[in-house]
Amino acid sequence: MHRKRIITAAIVLPFAVAYVMLLPKIFFTLLLCAASGIGVHEFYTMYGVQGPSKRVGIVLAVLVPLSAHLPGGPINYVVLGFMVLAAIRLFEKKTPEDALKDITPLMVGFLYIPPLLAFQGGLRDMGPAWIIFLYGTIWGADSAAYYIGKGFGKRKLYESMSPNKTIEGGVASVVGGAICALLLQRILGVGLAPGLALVVGALVGGVTIVGDLVESMFKRDAGVKDSGTIIPGHGGLLDKIDGVLFAGPVLYWAVRALGL
């Protein structure tokens, strides 16, 4: 596992950095659109959503990240999504029974993934370095949590949601995020003072854990081990972006609040 993580990072990292830093922002937006559609597809599949509702929900999910660059932002498309999905349920089934039960997984998946991903479009508008900062900090937090948790973890963090996570790993995620953010602040020149970089990195590291646990909660409720099989041996796309779904908006809010 250790060797596989290093090899994967060595291969993917240069291409990912070049993609974000060198290409026009529309290319990153299109990547968010694809991730949004795939993530919603995985969520709907976990909860057995089928038929026209699933197809329309995925199409709407693909469109939401585009709205980050438009007046009004994603909220208009989220409202439109609710109206369309509720109307499909209205006419697809002729009885009111189980209407809320039918609509709930549709809307939770739609609210859980596309709008949260769309915040990364806002970060990209502030500069491509913020995307590298976000993912680099999360990578540092995740790596610290994995190695410290595996080597020294004794006390369970939240066993009913994620049996393998430990308190020691959780603390390491916060510390790893802070250290990595400090290093990236120096490398990328994103405008954060060193002290603020530590605080923001610790915040991202902590929120990443919450994002991981939320996805674990949904998977356990749905009775599945992985969200999908798009990445052989690693599960689905949601299994890889669960932390950044929560960390992206938090970093965006922090950057806006600091006036950077």
C-alpha cells in the first residue's frame, strides 16, 4: 500500500498540477462537471434510484459547477433542480404515497455533491494556486492520518461510522494539514501569513475528516463498502473526493473572509 501510494502520487501529481496551473479555467470547470455527474451517479446507484429521475438528476448535476461562474451562482440551479426532480416524481407516479421517500435520495445526492464541488470553481477564479493549496493540504492531512492512524492508532474515533478511523489519526490529520498548508504557503505564495496558513490548514485537515465520515455514514446506511468501482482496487470517485467536498467550501469561505 505504501509503495502504491507513492507511485500513484509520482505519476498523477505532475499532470494534475500542470492541468490546473497551465490550462484555462474552463478545463478545470469541465473536470468539476464530470466529477459532479459521476459522483451523483454513484450516490443514486448506492440508494437504488432508477428511471428518468436518475438520468435527469445526473444531467442537472453536470450543469451545476458551470453556475459558479454565472450571476447568482449555484443557488439558482439548485432551486431549479428541486423543481424539476419534484415535478418528475409528480408525473412519474400517479399516487402520493412514498413521495418524500422517493424524492429524498434524489435531492440529498443533488445537494451533497454538485453545489459543494462548485465552490472549487470559485476558488479557481481566485487563482489556480488555491486549487493546488486545497488538494495539497488535504493530501498532507490524509497521509498523516493514514500513517499515524495505522502505526499508532489505538482509540476509535467514530466506530459506528468508520471502524478504521482513530483519534490519533484524526489529530494527525489536523496537524498534517497545518504543516502542509504552511509549506504550500511558502511555495505557492497564496498571500496567507504563516500563522494564518497554520490555522487554515488545521481547519481543512479537521473538516476533511468530517467529509470522510459523512460519506461513510451514507455508505453504511446504503449497505455498501465502496461508492463505486470506477477506480479498480480503490472504490468509487466519491471515496476519493469525500473529504474535499467539505474542505472546498470551507477554504473558499476562509479565503473570502480574509479578503485574499
